[in-house]
Amino acid sequence: MGTDRAIQGSIEFNFIEGLLGVPLNVSAAPTPDHIMQVGMGFWASKTLLSAVEMGVFTELAEGPREFSELSGRLGLHPRSARDFLDALVALGFLHRAQNTYRNTPDTDLFLDRNKPGYLGGMLEMANARLFGFWNHLTEGLRTGQPQNEAKNDATASPFTALYADPARLRGFLAAMSGISHGANLAIARKAPWAKYHTYADLGTAQGDLAVQIALANPHLSGIGLDLPEVGPIFEEYAAKNGVSVRVRFQPGNFFDDPLPAVDVFTMGHILHDWNLEQKKMLIAKAFGTLNPGGALVVYDSLIDDDRSQNAFGLLMSLNMLIETPGGFDYTGADCVSWMKEAGFREANVEHLIGPDSMVVGVK
């Protein structure tokens, strides 16, 4: 009995340490720490998402703020203001000295809306859309149907509702840039651009991949292809980055319309939106249109071939269940096999950054 109580006490102690965020006591005994941290993870997630929504990190980018000044500028109610800000401290998103708060280096760089490295667009979309939709994951797992704006029309394009609302579309496209920016920078440096002259980014969204390729490779001319509604947003982004002379927008649907004849096609976080038949059709269409010796660069949060390590890629695939009628994420080996089936003479996987990797197929 004494031993059982000692083990139970150890479990309870570790559990409390885990909730407090302090280092856990190493014990051979099973503990519920990880279970509870993941199961209640939405507490921390929504706290961060609300902080981004309210502009906490943008406010503090101007300099440290004393508690009463900061809570007042954010419009926080006195009942929860200190808990909210101190929770951001405990979660590692803010620093506090005495009664004054400031950003961490990470939040200052990536969550200040006024900095070019701002990644909050994806978090803003997660807050406004995905957080609620994921509440219906169980239904999606049992029905196989999307749980987003297209929930009541399984035949609708997953992008119809988004593209019909200009404000929501602009937010979605900025979110795509936010989640893709690091990988886009890596592709602009790592892909074998020196031997090519032209490229087209299919499903270009705001155009960050097309822009970063042009910035890093002055000899290239590029095209961003997407639905017509995207045009003004793409052109604004290209002009802001000073590449409008070499990068232009082409309206079109990559399923129905002819693709431009170029040396390289890129698909960034595109292929996972579609079912297997559509994935293969897009790869084959790219192969058929590419100039001889050209390349197809596909990247997503590729699932590791063993399907046990890249949790982000697997969770992103569940997000495709929420967002699309048939989309899913896939392994590098899957993509290589699809490219070889389409006729590419070689295809290789290369890690980019974080959970993202690219597959380069050469015609």
C-alpha cells in the first residue's frame, strides 16, 4: 500500500509540474502529463490566437508597457487582464519584469503585424475559421465530409466561399504566405534555378513563392497563376516587393485552363488540397506542358515515409479532411511514385524547413 501511494504521489506531482510548465520529474512510472497537456492544449492555443487577434505583440513591438497601460490600450476587462497577460508569460510568448511586459525575440519578429516576417496571418485564419471548424472533427472522421463553409455542399469547391468574400480572401491569402514564407525562401535558394529561365507558380495565392524566387534569382521571369479574384492582391504584393517587371499574374484554373509553357512549375501547399486522381492529373498536366528538361517543384508538409514522426504533416492531413472534399497529405515516397508514373525521369525529396519538404521532378 505504501509503495502504491508513493507511485500515486509521484504521478500527481509530475502532473502538476506539467500543467505549470516547469521541468518534469523523470520517473519510470506512467504519468498523465502528456495526455493532459495535449488534451487541454486548446487552452494555450486559444490564448495565443486571441493575443494575435487583439494585437498584443504588435502593441508591444513599440516598446515595453506597464500592466495598466497595456491592458487599457488592448481594451482588456479588469477581471481577466492580468491572468491573460501572465498566461502569455508562462507560455513563453511574453517577458515580464516587475509590472512591465515585453515581447520575446520570437514574438517580436514573427507576430508584429508591421514586420515583414509576420506569420500571424495563418494564426488569424486559424482563429477566425479553423478553431471552430475543428470542433466538428469527429463528425468529419465519421462522414468523410468537409466541416468548413462548404459543409452543406460536398460537391462545392473548398475555395468557393473563401473567394466570394474579398475580405476573407485577402486574409486567407496572407495566411498562406505566413505559413509558407520560410519554405518559399528555402526553395528560392535550393532549387536548381541557375539552368532555367522561366517559371510559373500554380495556385500562387498572394504570390510569396513567385516573389521570393524572383528576388533570389534576378535572371528569372515568372508567372503566378490563380483564379481571377486573386489578381489585384498578387499584383499589389509583387509591386510592394519590386518584382512586377519580371513577375506577372495570369488568371486561370489549373484544372480546366491551359498551363503556360515554362521551364519550371511550382506547387506550394497545393497538391494536398486534392484527391488522388486530381493529384495525379495535376502532375501529369505539368509534365505534359513543361519545356524539355524542365522541372516540377512540389512542396507540402510531407509525412515521413514511416508515418510516425511528422505530426504536423499528419495533423495537416486531418485539416484537409476539415477543409476539402478529398484532400490529404502524403509522403515523399508517394509523390516520387506519382511523378515517375507521370513520366518524370528522376524525382528527389529534399527537406526545406520545419515540417516542409519538397519533391523535385525533372522531365
